[in-house]
Amino acid sequence: MQLKPIAGSLLGSAIVALAALGATTVDRPRPVPAAAGTIEGVVRLAGDQTPGPRTVANTTDPAVCGEVQSRGDLLVAEASRGIRNVIVALGGLAAEELPAAPPGRLVLDNYECQFAPHVAVLTAGSTIEATSQDHILHTVHFYGALVRNVALPMAGMRVAVTASKPGMITVLCDVHGWMQAFVRVDRHRYHAVSDAEGGFRLDDVPAGSYELEIWHERLGRRSQPVNVHAGATSELEIVYSLDDR
Ligand SMILES: [Cu+2]
């Protein structure tokens, strides 16, 4: 993984060096890259089969959430064969070379015995606000880069937690075994989740050569090299096969 020199990176290094020496300095945000491009692409499923997500018989709360629940683990558009909920992110970037990535906020809802959204990306330091619209007990149990268990026994409750560490967070509900969500946390903001047609886009990426990290909950991990040129769009097609399951 290499990040080509970008305008202002020397300034950023100088600020870091001053801070390390204990000098009093202004806590300025890192410079925004002067030479940046876009990565745009689509994730597709090879072949002509269009499988759906796995389903589970709901014997826990059928009166509230129905008798059959989806695991939401493989969503493929019929016409385009685009795959939804694939995480695409630049990997292996050195923190001191990255522009400032302000923390964000994710509302992680519990609705009809499903987490919403099912897959998300966040910058480190972001807030995850767990809430519920269901009149039954859910737990929002975080594993991986964030370890917490939040009980939501009533609709309308809101509990905020902070995702401070980069990495993958898996979210499960202790009451309903099919409920799952996934959140990738990065120190940078060059990450996205593919939409219903498999499309994704990363904006303002500093020009350079990267390894793109690609992840899907059932189809697994991939990586793909990508070159970003200033003022240009790098187009990618990522193809998974059903053999990847
Ligand atoms: Cu639940």
C-alpha cells in the first residue's frame, strides 16, 4: 500500500513531529488532498442464478414480527445482478497521511425484528445510537471492534455508544438469532456500502495506488488494486461467484 506524496503532507508531518516534541501547536485538521480522484464501481454476482437471503422460522415473537424472518445475508438485484451491502474500503493507509475524517453518527434501528441498516461504515470516534420501534425486548450486542451489550426493552429507547477503534463490528440480538448487522470502522472516510444495484462510490481520494478491501457477509473477502488519478474517475467491476459462499 502506497500513498503517493500529496500536497501538504509535509505540513501534516511537521505538525505531528511538533506534537511529539511536546511543542505547543494549534490542533489543526490534516490538509485536504489537493490532487484527488474518484473510485466508482459495481459489485455483481456471476452466472444466471439469483439466490435470495436465507430465511428463519420465527418461533420467538411470531405475533409481533411474523412467522418467517430473513437473515438479509444475500441481496441480489434481478436485472443488474448487483449485490447489495458489500463493504468497499481503502486498506492499509497510514494514519498520518490521511485528511481529517470527522466522526459521524449512525442510528441503528430495531424494526420488525431486523436491524436497520444491515451494513454500514463509520469513521473512528463516531456515535452509534441504538434504538427500537418494536414493543418487545431486543438487545444490540456488539462484538469485535466494539464490545457492548445494550438492552432495548421498550420502543423509543435510545442508547448511544462510541465506535472508537477501527475494525469490524458484528451486531447480534440475544433474543432473535436471525438479527444481525455489520459495521466497518476506519480512521479514514474512503469506504462505502454498495446500494441495491451493487453500486458504490468513493470521493476525494488522494491520487495514488491502493488496495481496495472488499467484504460481503456470505461471499467473503476480496482485494483489488486500484489507481486513482487526480481529477479522474477510476471505474471498477467486482465480481463474486456463488462458489464464494
Ligand atoms: Cu431482537
